[in-house]
Amino acid sequence: MTSMNEKPGSPPHVAALIVAAGKGLRVGGPLPKQYREIDGESVLQRTLKAFSQHPEIQQVLPVIGAEDLPLYNEYVGALDGVDTPATGGNTRQQSVRNGLETLAKAGQVPDIVLVHDGARPFISPELIERVVEACLQGAAGVIPATPVTDTIKLVNPETETIVKTLDRAALRAVQTPQAFQFDLLLNAHRTLAEESMTDDAALLEAMNITVVTVAGDAENMKITHSQDLEQQDSSPPIRLPRVGNGFDVHRFEAGDHVMLCGIKIPHNKSLAGHSDADVGLHALTDAILGALGQGDIGDHFPPTDPKWAGASSDRFLAHAASLVPEKGGQLVHVDVTLICERPKIGKYRAAMKARVAEILSLDESCVSVKATTTEGLGFTGRREGIAAQATATVVI
Ligand code: CTP
Ligand code: MG
């Protein structure tokens, strides 16, 4: 098929001008919206690739802010089929004009130019094809348009009172890419350089040139506000592990059993303490509080408070564990080392592990209980008491 536009013997040259020289003030943040990333790829990179990889587009020219080249190099970089960026102006219209003038000076002046917002990265190949085809068929200007679903009223902006209700059937919301015969658009921009128009089609309209519409695409939204970006990013928030440690010691006194990691173990002495003196669970409770940065066991259960006299230490541990989800975290692993010569821990280890897993609602594979002696050295070696140390890993 030969289009009206095609010069005999040479296929039409179709260029895409991607304007990205705005500051993205409404989105805010330190980085203009076109350089922000969606699932690890910048908005502008996505937009440029949609055009450079399209079979009907021969040339792609980005237009960027005068000071944005370092950002462009960092967040877009060299892309196959994309020209070195041109420099934009203070308004979108000036940015388009600069891009058109750059194209006009290039080796092969385009027959057709598409003007597209860099901030519309969800442009589909089908929509690009629709506007290009309509232009190749001879339309002076082609814009994507979608029906309006809200009722639109004309108001008096001074009094904010309704002037009239517009006929919705005759209203369209318009998007980019807008496609034009290159010479017509360049001429319109040169002629109306002093005017201020909100899109390129308006320049042709002002020159009484007919612009046609093709079906737009609801997906082809322009990123305008910060939630437009946040809603797009499907990558889960980054969670980092935090490891807390805890250490505790209790002295022996007269008695007939010790509590260690929630298990009652017969012994010829007991551990002295305000509560049940379960040195393993105390170290572990401190490890969890440490991972959360929530102080220590004494802050939460003061030894001066008679309420905790003789208390079973599983309550302390369960309380620390309950703070983890409250702080937005997840407990993933705990490890306890008991340090003593006697009692021998080996035959109670499995029961301790099961009990700790139960208190913490963790799978047993995420719980470790170990024991060591100190080779007869120090207070544990002299059997004066028992020490315990623990770590807890929380992702948050
Ligand atoms: N644009 C441009 N040159 C300008 C202003 C805007 O090239 N002087 C581009 C933007 O980069 C964007 C498109 O025109 O791709 C549509 O503009 P808009 O959504 O208004 O973007 P910003 O002007 O960057 O955003 P804001 O108005 O919130 O500051
Ligand atoms: Mg703007």
C-alpha cells in the first residue's frame, strides 16, 4: 500500500520526539519523575524503549532538561536506536520546539513526527501503530482520545458556579503520542511560538488544520502525582535482617531443680532469681528486644515489681515475641548457648528446642539450643552459677 505521504522510491521516515525536560514538581522528591524507577527500570528508559523497539519508528530523539545530562546518563544511558538528547526549554511547548528544530537540522528530515510525554511509560505498540498508520494515510495530525466518563461542567472560575453542563458524547480526554506531518507541526510551532498551548494538536487547531482522533488507551496514563508511581511498583519493600544478642547469668543456691529454656531439670541446686531464673529464656528475651531496639528485659519486667516474683519466664519471652509483629518485623531464627558444667544438658536439648519453638510460634528448624562447659574455668567452671547467651534474627 502506498500512503499519501510516501515519496516515490523512499519509505517514509517516522521520528518520535520524547519530551522529558520537565521538573516533575507535582510528584515531588529529589529526582524528576522521568528518572524514577518502576521495578528497577527508569520511567524514561521504558518510554524510549517502547519507541526504539517499534518497527514503524526509525528515529527516537529524547528532549531533556539543560542540567539533566548526568541524570540521563545514570538512569537511562546509551540505548540502541535512541539519539543523543536535545535540550528542552522552560515550557513543554518550548521543549517540543527545540526537539523539532533538532530534527529539522538532522541528516534525514522526518516525514512524520510523533510527540510523546516521557512521563507516559505504559505506551503500547498498538497505540503507536494506530497514530502512525492514520498519519501515513494522510492525516495532518492524529491524537489518541478516550471517551469521558465523568460529567464535565463549565464553570465561572471566579465564582465557582456552574455555567453549563457539557455534552459528554462530544467530549474526549486526549493523550500522547500525537502524530503529525513533520513540516506542518514545525511550521505551526514557529508561527505560534509566542502562544501557550497545552498540547501540540492545539497548535494545528489554531491554524485551522483538521486533527483526527484514534482510540486512546486507558493504560497509557501520564505519571503526574506520587501515587501514580507508587501504585506501579510491584517489587516488595526491601526488608533487612537485624540480629540482636542477649546474655544472662544466675547464681546457684540451695534447691533441687533448675529451669532452663522452659524445661524443669532435676539438680542438686537451684538458680537464684526474682522470677524462675530461667537464664536461657532471659538471654533469648533480651536478644529479641535487642533486635527490635526495645531496651532489655528489666525495662519490660522490673525486678522490683512484686508482680514478677517467681514468674515463669516463658511469659517474658512471649511478650518480647509479640512486639516483633507490632514493630512490623518477623522473627526468623533464634540460637541459645547455655554455659555450665552441671547439670548435663544433652538429654534435655530436644525438649528445650521444642518448648522454645512453641513459645515463639516458630518451626523447630528455626530454633537452636546448644550447651558448652568452660573447661572448669571461671565462675561457671567452679559451678557457682549458669550463664547463657543468645541471638535472635528479625527481618523488618
Ligand atoms: N516537559 C518538558 N519540558 C518542560 C515541561 C514538561 O519536556 N519544560 C515534559 C515532561 O517532562 C513530561 C511532559 O512534558 O514528560 C508532560 O508534562 P508534565 O506531566 O507536566 O511533567 P512535569 O512538567 O515534569 O511535571 P510538573 O508539571 O508536575 O512539574
Ligand atoms: Mg508540567
